[in-house]
Amino acid sequence: MDNKQKNNRIVCMNACVVVIAMLLTVLVGCQNSNSAADPNAIVRSTRIELPNQDSNIIKTSWPSIGCWFWFQEEFEGEGYKRFIDLHEKYSPFELLSTSLRYPGDLTDPKVHDQIKAASLYARSKGIGLVMDLDIRLARDSFKEKYPDELQQIILLREFPLNKANTAALGVKAQGFDDHYTYGRNPYEPVATKVLRVYSYSKEGGLIHSGTVKDITAAATSNATKDSVHITVDFDEADRGKTACALVAVTLYTPDVFAPHILSYQREILQQYADASLAGACKDEWGFPGRFTPKTNDLWYSSFMAKAYEQQRNGRDLLRDMLLMTYGETGAKADRIAAVNHYMEMYWKRNGEIETDYYHAIKEIFGNNAMSGTHPTWFPFPDNREIFKNGLSWWVSKRDVAQTDEATPFSIRTSLAKKMWSPLWFNMYYDKDVNVYHKDIWRAALAGGRLNYHPLWPHPIDKLTTSLLEDSLMIAESRVKLLNYISAASPDCPVAVVFGHPAALNWNDGASFADVGLPIANGLWKEGYYTDLIPSSEIVNGSLRINADGKIQYGQQQYEAVIYYHPEYDQETVAAFFNKAAVAGKTSVYRVGEWTVNYNGQPFDGIAAMGNAVKKVDTLSAVTSAIAALQAKNILPQTKGDVHTVAGFPSSVMPKASGQLRLIDGTLIVISGEHNLMGDSINQSFQANGHAVYFDAVGVAAVRLDKKGEVEALAGGGLKSFKTRHLSFELPNRTDLVLFKENGSWRGIVQGFNGPLPEALTNITKNWVRLKWPEQYKPQ
């Protein structure tokens, strides 16, 4: 048998395995659906088709999601079974976002086989693994195959040319690490090299234009993998000038601009096509994270330089790095343009890698496979995140919006609009389980759910059970009732659109790393939910003006939009806001002046936008937007307060009790201020102008059609429900969901034993029974 025949046979065998796995998945799904035929059958989980999901590939309700991190135990024999067995019994998790925290390259057959075994075992327990198959967990094999495609960083180091015709400089490189280096090599230096040395005079802290000279030929260097010593023999004409060495440090991680990064991450996914995975993860992607980034340490590679040259009509990236870092007299416009283009390359390339990964998951594992976890690293739009990925969050494709830790809620909800997702998930951790008790309800009041990360910091040997030792998982099961009724994102009638170039331009002290959060926070504090969106979403067409003249993002139509820090933006953005303001359907405001365009040239952006765009400052932007909403009789939702998690920067988040309005009119009432399992809800509410009464615990939700008839409802500990068209009272409090499917009622009850009461069977005989997770008790 020749190689071609062998390869064809392997492909056919892999295809058969994938088909069998998909059939097993279908059979499991059918078992859940058919359980309604037996009124006494109890299942661990179920999915239902959600209405109005035409823009989504995954059209079913979302399950509860937990995190699983593999340490030594999971690699020892069948050590993976313990976590799966415990969470099958004591949690409602149907998906586990799973990642390695132990040495091992993803391309190693032993690693593959262990992951496959765990996935098949989890499937047998009704749990799917969404496995982290990111290229950073295959750095050994990538380096071996593509040794010239590793990430570099340029260290720009100035030194004086004062002594007699010779100057010297020593440069020491550092490594970087994150959770992808846990238990394995960090992103350490593997080589250093002097790429360029310049000399110049300085004037007023800037390079004096016209004095820059390339003196690389006069420099000699002695390099190790993490340091270099440079000696420059200069002539008398350079005495008293300043020199700058551009030292390239090659790191042990793939280059973001590597030519083979897209194909190689697909190769890794393809190797796991037979593993029966429920999807794959890419977590916190970008350049290696830096908690104290310096503007004289800039990410680089020869491939990035080539892309920059093509984008900028032949400009040299290394020369422009000197300009970007130190500035030159008479070259202010060039410096602005250089930083803008450089940072745009940041976020576009990172978004391209993330989005290609998403499409590869669908192609290899199937349309219903999940693209898991979050593009956010440091969960706040500040300098740390900017130098990580350029705030690429909005162009990093996912099935459902995903963030982590203390990401501001205005970003969580805006990502839900961009992804057209009915929910958002926030990977969440703290060191104390009691903190989760209230934040589970906070998230629900903004249309979100937790992707449960074990307690951290916490002893490694206790991570597996750290969230199982109280009633948190039972409370999650109650909140999960809302997943069956939530078919749209939260209604956020206001958007703050921040100038993406201004926020990324690190030479502008007035606007850098300022995305308008004080305005978004001010509106959330008063209960006016607000989305935070970069202006680049206008440029790429995602934020648009609809046929009625309103500004729209995904399903969300905005009553008020505040354009924040327009300086340096694309001129097409001015035309967008001019058109929207003239239409008059969305009230448009601006904060900040606009005198220079994206390429640093003079531009009267204020005149281009027109007088209909009203000038405000940070404080009056909040009051102006609220006044515009009140004039249209738009009521606030749940008020917020300043909150954070795990020591990250704080922002305004909803309180743990209140009301939420979804875009499709669904009313959700949450009461979780005092008790983990929820507080009493016993009152009437208005849903789309119709009276609705609930006697429930923790959660109550209803969606009505235009006539006021019930399309769906959900209640935790529901005792009674009443509208003009439907009412019932139950003998005992019951967790339940009712919804119409093809015009007929279907129902779900949770934790209910014995015959269903007539009040429910009179509505429908088609019921699914879900079981509560059991309460874990340590041995």
C-alpha cells in the first residue's frame, strides 16, 4: 500500500469515527427530547429550540457551563473520571471548558488519547468537553516545524555617544508567562539580535528631524539567548548625539503574524476530530500579556514588518518604531499615523486568528460544536489589554458572547449584540465561594450566566470540589430555568461608541486607554443599560443605520448614542454620525474634539458630523442620554452599584434584585439579594403593557405576544401565575418552564417527584422532568 492509499484509508477511518460520534450525540439528544413521552422519566439536562435564532448557528437553549483544569491527576490512568463523576452527580454542567495545566504538547499521541478517553467518558455521563486546543499548548511542535516563525519583541534602548569614539550598551531580555505556561516553559527568550542602530540629535525631548542616521554598520555585538552587549565605534561628527539600539528578542511562542499560524491551529484541531469533543477553546489570545507594558518595548517580527510595509506603501516598521517611541520634530502627523496603523494591525490580526479558529471548529467538529471561552485577558480595557490584543474583543468570533472576571457589564452586553447571542457567559472566579452567591444573580439581571471557574487561589488538591460544597450548583440550576426563555439579549437603549484609534494611541495622554467607561457606568448606575462599542465597528459595517434611520447593533436599536473621543478616527465615522443625527431617530452626542484624522492630517470632524450631533462632556452625557430616554417613556431597569471581583478594577454592575427587559420584550424578574436560592417574588408586573402576576422564588420570567398571550414563562419555586389569558395555581412550589413549540405547549419541571398536578397537565401532557444536582458532602 503506497502513502497515498494509506492517507486515504486514515482519512476514511477518521471520517467514520466522526460520523459515529455525531450519531451518538444525536441519539443522546433524542433521548432527552423523547423523555417527554414518559411523564415519570427524569433526565439530567435538556435543550429546547429557541425562537428567532436565524442569525445563530446554534439555535438551542444554552446549558450550564463549568471549567475543568487538568493537572497531574487527570493524566494518571483514568484519573479524569473523578472530576466527571463528581460533576455529573453534584452539578448541572452540561459543557466543560477544559484546559491543560500540566506539561504535554497537544500533538503528542499520549495527550490526544487521554483527552479522547476523557471526552468519550464525559459523553457517556451527559457532559461534553469543550477542549482548549490552542496553539500555545503545542509550542514545542510549532517551534520544531517552524523555527523561524516565533514571536519577537523590539527593545528600543537609547544611550549617549559621549566618550572617545566608542560607546557600549548592555541589554537584558525578559520572559513572559500566563496560565498557558503553567507547569511548562514560559515565553522565554531563545535568541537576541541587534537589528538596527541609529544616531540622532534631540531637541525638546524629541528626535531632531533630519539628524537620524543609520549606524548599524558601525556596531558590533555579542549576544546570548537573553542578552546582548553592543559596542559602537562612531566618528567625531556623532559625538554628543544619542544612539538607539533596536534589539530583537525572539520568544518561545508562535508569532502572531506567522504565515503558518492559521494552518497549524487547524492541524491541531484536525488531530482531535475523532475525540468526540463538544467544541474547542481559545482563551485570552494575543501577544504575551504584560502587566507593566512599556512603549519602548514593541511587538515585532519580519512578517509583521512586511504586513506593515504593505499597509503603509513601503514604510519601514523598524524606522517607524523609532518615530513612534521617541517622536520627531516636524513629524507629529507621521507619528500619529504610524501608531494608528500599528495598533490597528494588532487588533485586526488577533481577530483574524480568533475568527479562523471559530470557523475551523465548525468545519472539523460540526456546526453545533461550541467555540469556547473568552478573548479578554486582563478583564478591563486599559493599557494591559491594549498591548495584549488591541481590544480585538468585538472581532473575535464566538457562538455566544464570552468574557472573564471583572469585565465591565457594558462590554458583556455589547458583545452579546455583536455575536447575536441570547446570553453572555463570564468565566468567573474568586477565592471565597460566598462571593459567587450574589454575583450569580447580578449576572442574570443583565442577561448573563457564569462559566464557573473553581475557587482561585485555592489548594490544587481541592479545586475539583471547591464549588460543590454548598448549594451554589443548586442555585445555578434555578437560574438556568431562564435559559429556556431567553431568546434575545438585554435591551440596552444607549450605546457609548468610543474612538478606537484614540483609545489605542499610546502617545496621546488625553485619550489613551480611555473608552468612556465613566459614562457607561453612570448610565448603568441609574438603571439605563448601555452597550460599549469601538468605532471600528462602524468602519467594518457591524454598527449600522437601519432602514428606519436608527443606529443598530445586532438586534439592538439605540435611542441615544454617545460618541466618545473622536480624535484620529476614520473620516467615514463622521459621515455615519452625520447621517444618523440628521435622520433624528437616534439622539447623537459627542464628547471631545476632532481636529486630526486617522493619518494625522488636519480634519474638521465636528463640521463633518454637523450640528445635529450635540456636544456634551462626561457628566452631561449621562443626564442628556437619560433625558432623551425619558422623553420617549423608556423606563430604567435595575440600578447598579460599584463592584468588582478577585481584586480587578471595579465598574458598575446591577444589584442582585430587580427587573430585566430583553430586546424581544421578555420580562425577567430576579430576587437574589439575601438568599442563595433566591428571595420571594410575590407581586404584579407590567410586561409590554399587560399585567402579569407571579408568586415565585428567585426567578420569574414571561414573554408575551402582541395580543398579550403567553408565549413562554419560567419560575423558580413557582406557586401561582396569572395573566388575562392564562392563570394557574400549584399545590406546591415548583421550578418550571412553559413554552410554545409549533403552536403547542411544552413544559419542563425541575426537582419534582410524583404525579404532576392537574393545573399543569391541563395545559399540556408534554413534560420533561429535570433532576436537581445532589448536595456534595466531603468524606
